[in-house]
Amino acid sequence: MKFRVERDVLAEAVTWVARGLPNRPPVPVLAGVLIEASDEGTLTLSAFDYEVSAKITVAAEVAEPGTVLVLGRLLADISRNLPNRPVDVTTDGSKVQVTCGSSRFSLLLMPSDDYPTLPASPAISGTIAGDVFTQAVAQVSIAADRGDTLPILTGVRIEIEGDKITLLATDRYRLAMRELTWNPEVSDASHVALVPARTLSDTAKALGASGSVEIHLGGAADGLIGFEAGQRRSTTRLLDGEYPKVTSIFPSSADTESVIETAALVEAVKRVALVAERNTPVRLRFSEGQVVIEAGAGDDAQASEAVEAVTTGPEIEIAFNPQFLLDGLGAVGTAYSRLSFTQSSRPAVLSGQAELGGEADTSYRYVLMPVRFAS
């Protein structure tokens, strides 16, 4: 095999496919990236660990077609650090020679015959704007569980009904839901899929720069979801199990509502939380015209700060895990945030608002469980 490819093209392609390679693969070949050079002038790079697959096709000057398997993370590190010149790759016995300017690397060939065949994507189900997809996944995946106690909660639930998609995730302490529209292949499309949140987040970030992302969902027997944008293709094995019916957590009404400039509240919470010891909450006291944020008590360090707020309804004092609150405020993506409450011991709902006197944008809702605090 012998080919020449631009440095940036190679680096971007290897980084894309190698991003999900396991640190401790159960089989050594799964640490590799498969490179197939075609005499049609293309390189196809693939990676697969039996859970997630990634594939990309790029242009190259191919002198001799062939297929090789090399360590993926090592090739990604090398390609990103090469000088900005064309890269020549050739096979030489049991090694792959990578040459770029005066830089030369020699990599061991791995047995490509032992490499598993990548799964085929299910049929295309529809398309969605890349930037919308990326934002929606980021807004919801922050609420997915990061532990292993309940694997089902490490996923994002995707429900499709016609031209509407609902993304949902929870770790039992907060819940995030985003509703959006897309372009289905058939008007009566109906799917439910539970996708590992970390994989979905990585995929959305990598594909979001594209104008449009294809979503491929098959039947329950497939157990896969596929994503495609441009020459990048990815599949992920779905999580098994019934997702808990958590939408009942959303309060049906609110007694107190407060609208606050998002950036001002974020900065205030960050400052006050500096004195909050590990696992201790920040307290928010909402009254007419302001919210007072406090942390610390007794002999501990203490802090407080007031932020302007337009509050309607009875005064309320409530406490939250500061990082969970900041996660939600960072996700709303609007100049103002609206917080809705029933009582200090019940879940609060955070949503975005473009203007101070405008309507709340309920396409994204972030439910936050309060923390008990000593009064």
C-alpha cells in the first residue's frame, strides 16, 4: 500500500474514527484503525469496538491500493503533530512507514484479517440540522447518570413521533428534556431508542459542524442507531431496558416564577459557591425585585450576593447543588432564565427566555430536585 494525503485531512480523519477507541480493548486488534486505500483515490478509515463504529472516507493520491491496521490512538497523536506538509504512507514488510517532511515514523502492522466487520447502518429515518442536533444533545446529556449503578440512566431517550423528536435524560437528581422538529422520511415515523449519553454527545459534537445530520433507526431487532453527515458515518449499540416514566416529575403548575438574566445568575452562583464545601448546596431566596444567593453557615466561610430578578408569586427560599444549577443555566442558551416553583421541597423547573418581558421557551426544560438545608 502506498498513498499521499494532506496532513490536516489525515489528522481530522484519524481523530474522528479513533475518538471512541477503548483504553483497554478486550481484543488487541480493537485498538486499531483500519485504513483502506482505493485506486479510485480515496482512503476509508474505520474503527469498531463491538459497541460503537466510526467510518470516514477522504481523498488521497493512491499509488498502490491496500488495507492496513495500525494502533489508532498512536496514529492520531502522530498525525496531529506532524508538520504542515503532505504525508506519505507506505507499507514495508511488517511495518507502516509514515513520512512528512523530515519527520519519519515506523508503526507495527496489526493483523487486519482478525478485525471484525463493521455493522451496516439501519435505513435512514430522517434528517436534522447539524447545529440544532448538537445543541439539543448537549442540553439533555448533561442530566444523564455518569455512574454504573443504573446503566439505563446513562442513556438519552430519543422518542420520535412524526416530525417531532423528544430527547430526555435523568440521573434522579435532575431531568432534562428537549423537544424539536426534524425531517422524517415518512410522516408517521415512530421510534423509541435509548442511546448511551457519552457516545451520543461525542457524535453530536463531531457531526454538528455539518449542515445536516442523517439519523438511521431500524427496528427493535437491529439494536442500533446510525448517524451520518458528509463522509462521516457512525453506529452505536442501543441500551436495553425500559426507561422509567419520569415525565410525571414535571410540575403541572407554578406558584412562584422568577426571570433573571442568565449570565448574571451564573456569575453570582459561581462566586457564592466558592465557599460551599463538597456536597453542600447554595440557597436562593426569591423576593420582589431580586434573588439572594447564599452559601456557608455557622463557623464555616460564608458568602452572599443579590441579583436583580422579576419575581411573581409568594416569596420562596430553596437550595440546590450548585454544579447542577450551573449545568442547567449553561444549557438554556438564552439571555434570560425562568425558574418556576411550587414549594421549596418540590422540584423546580428551569427554562429559557429570549427577552425579559417575553414568553418562556418551553422547548427545553430542566427539572432540578432541591436539597434540604438547615433553616
